[in-house]
Amino acid sequence: MSTYLKRSLETLASRNPAQDLFMQAVTEVFESLEPLLAEIPDIEAKAILERISEPERQIMFRVSWVDDRGRIQVNRGYRVGFSSALGPYKGGMRFHPSVKLDVIKFLAFEQIFKNSLTGLGIGGGKGGSDFDPKGKSDGEVMRFCQAFMSELYHFVGEDTDVPAGDIGVGAREIGYLAGQYKRLTKSFAQGVLTGKQVGLGGSLARKEATGFGAVYFAAEMLATRDDSLKGKNCVVSGSGNVAIYCARKIQELGGKVLAMSDSSGSIHDPAGIDLDIVSALKEVERARIDEYPKRRHGSKFFPEQKVWDFPCDVAFPCATQNELSLDDAKALLENGCIAVIEGANMPTQPEAISLLRQKDALFAPGKAANAGGVAVSALEMQQNAALQNWTFAQVDERLKTIMAEIHKDCTFYANKYRRPDDYVFGANVAGFLKVAEAVNCYGVI
Ligand code: GLU
């Protein structure tokens, strides 16, 4: 490793103690940049790595609210504006008990490069709270969202920072956040949040975009080996928004989804998962996935298994960070898996990625493969700004083109630096170069 790279990572680690996820995300990107450092001396001379890895701003705030039993609850809210080099901070908000500054910073950092890859003029940010939506009533979720926005509204705006959803935040939560923003600012301000319900100015196909996009990316990748998803056995971890629409698109393209999961365990259905049941359970009833076998003959629930334990050709981690370990990668490879496509953010541990690459399995990193969600968020911003509503087919077509472009950019840089099929390298370099150029152009700010 070059001395500049080493020094940058060491300084970062000492400045950010106990932020393992953030360091994991930065290390992966920085290691990819090694071959560029000698070629572009300005990266070091202009302190690009130091500037790109220090968030522009990090906001933390108290969120107090009253639960259904009249008790006062206190959570912590976060919004990290990591980089506005390419546009306003853009990225989702995660409501989950595991949320802490480390989680938000790693996500915001990933978002910089993901958003750069979309080519749509959006910076990188992320936010959220350690609020646990599980088991909360609709009224509690609404009161929490209102309390959260009562502080956040000072910092967001269509040219400043445009939040959206992530784990635990969907169209319902975005609606409550938008309502409070509107109440506090007396402005309709459609452009301040994306992932809105269509009736509030949301884009058609936004809900589907992350999952669909990951599958479009997978199809592009498989096509480089004259292969496709047709007839492939697939497993998809998770059963949230990303997982459900990833699974739907796999089925549409002729693949079979054998397993899905949630935090309680996995379901396996040899006939192929019935997504109407999963959608009803997850999107309507907000129930656990162990209900599925009760409604579907021949399927089974496994509380101790991960979806990676079931034989498959293609795996889509669509749940959460670091959910696919080295042992999981071994199990996948032993069962003949040929490709892993990340629908979630950083779900595959670094050692697992190395093994998959060593064994010549295709691997798509989240910042490329799951960029479809934020890309359609940017299309939502475009529609709002132009007072337009595009059809589902128009948005889906744009999404498909954007995913194909991202795939092209990744392979271009992977091939240029003689690392064919290295999508991690290609995505990091392609994402970085645009941001670095912008940082350089602005001068020292
Ligand atoms: N949370 C999503 C992501 O990880 C979407 C962000 C957005 O739409 O702004 O990219």
C-alpha cells in the first residue's frame, strides 16, 4: 500500500475511533484507488482523500415523543451530509435500533460514490434514528416522524439535502415527515423528500426501483458471460422493499426465487416463492415471514438458517450490512453459485468478496447494483421540479438505461486497469473520479 494511502487510513482511524463499518467502507474504496495515485499526483497534492473522507457536516439531535401508553420516549436522530461536490446531499434515512453514527457514516460515504455512478448530479448523505418501528402503532410512528422532522427541517431543502427512505422508512413514514415539514415551513416543498406516495408527488416505479435495478444490473453482468437469469435458481435475503421487487423482477425474467428471509429466519419454497403472499405479509400486515408456510403448501420456515444455506445459482443479499460472511460465501460456492449481486448496502464481508472473486464468481457491489433506488429518487426530483408525472414505463425505461450505463462504467475502468470482472474496483474508480474532479474544481472549500 502506498504511504499516502496508509497515512490517510491511519489518520482516519485515529480520528474516528470505534467506527468499524465506516472504516470498512472507506478502506475498500481507498484500496481500489491505489493504481490511480501515481497516475494522478493531484489526488495527494490536493488532499483529495483527506477531504473526501471527512463529512462536510454531521448533525445529531434528540427526538422526544410520547408513546401510546403516555410514556415519554427519547431517541437519537442523525443526518450526515458527507459530500455536496456533485449536488445536494441525497440519501435515505434508516429507522432501526442498530443505528449509530458509525452506521450512518458508512452509509453516507457509500452514497457519495453510488450517487456519482448514477450520473444525476446528487451528493451523498444519510440519516436516521435508533427508533425501532417494530411493534409500534401507526400513531406512534407518526408522532415519532413528526418529532424527528421538528428538528431535521432546519437542515433539509431541495438544494441542500433531500432525504428519502431506507430500512424502516417507506412511503408511510415519508408522508408523515412531509406533513410535518409542510406544517412547520408553510410550504408544500415537494422537492425536499423523495420516495413520497404518488399522490404526494412521488414517482411511479420508485418503490420498485432498487430491486428492479439490482436485477437489471445482474442481467447485464450475466450477459458478459453469455448467460441470463432465465431458469436460474435464486435466493434473496430480506423481505423488505428491495427484496420483494428484486424477487419480482427475477421471476419476470424467468428465474426462480427459492428462499427469502427476515430477522426471524428464512423460508424455502421449492416451487418458487409466491410474492403475493410475501407482499401481503410484509407490505400490508407487517407480519413475520414465519407466517408464509401457513399459507403455502410445500414451503418451510427455518429459524436458524440463512438463505445462503440453500443451493442456488445466483444470490441477492438484500437485507443489511455484513450479512454474508466468509462461511456463507463458502457454502454458496460449494452449492454452485455463480454470481452475487448486492441489493443492500455493503452486505458482503470483505473476506467473502475476496473468496468469491478468487473462485471466479461474478460479484456486484451495492454502490453499483443498488443505485437504481436513488437514481429514481433523482428522477422524482426532476419530475417535481418540472411539475411532471412520468408513466411507470417511462421511469422504468430510464432506470434500465441508468443501470446499463453504470455497468458500462464499471467494466470500462475494470478493463482499463486490467482487472476484468472486478466490479468493486470499477465501481469505486468510476464513482471516485467524478467526485474528485468536482472537489478539485471548487478549490479549497
Ligand atoms: N436508501 C436508498 C439507498 O441506499 C435510497 C436513497 C434515496 O432514494 O435517496 O440508496
